Amino acid sequence: MASSQPLIVLKSLLRELRYLNLQGVLQRKPAYCYVLDQYRKFQVTSEKNCRAKDEAEHNAHTFNCLLRSARELQELNAAYSRGERTVEESANLVGLKLPEAPKPLQ
């Protein structure tokens, strides 16, 4: 992880962890510690490389995508989960008018 791209992914990951609304200080949370430990563990040095080239970066990018997508899904559900519309409301929405129900014969 010698390039600046992994740092961008790391910052993005930590930002998504902040959006999870974890109670307390983020630096003390296990998820935060785990992400930083993994970045330190797979850091490319002159003496060791990670298992496959860019594998750790790819995993971090995938996890970041998962966190971001889950957050965006929650936001969309909150915005559009007001329930089902009635048939009459749906017809009015597109500019149609339902026929009146026939009156029962007596």
C-alpha cells in the first residue's frame, strides 16, 4: 500500500464508520481498530508485501462500498417508506379518475 489510493479508501472507510452512529468515541470501537490494524498489517514495505498485489486494497474498497450502499439503502427506505397508496390515490397521481361505484339496487 505505497500509493495514495489506499489512504483515500481508508479515509472513506472511516467516514462510513462515523455514519453508523456508533455511540462513544470512534477510536475505541472494535471496527475502527480492526480497519487500522488491517491497513498496518498489509502495508507494503521493502521487506514484505501483502498476499497478492492490491488484494488488501481491493478488500477495503469492497467493504467501503458495502458500508456506503447499506447507508444509502437506509436513507432511501426512510425517505420512501410511507406505505402503499390506495388505488384512487394512484389514479389521481397519474391524472386518471376512477369510475364511481354502482349504487346497489333496492
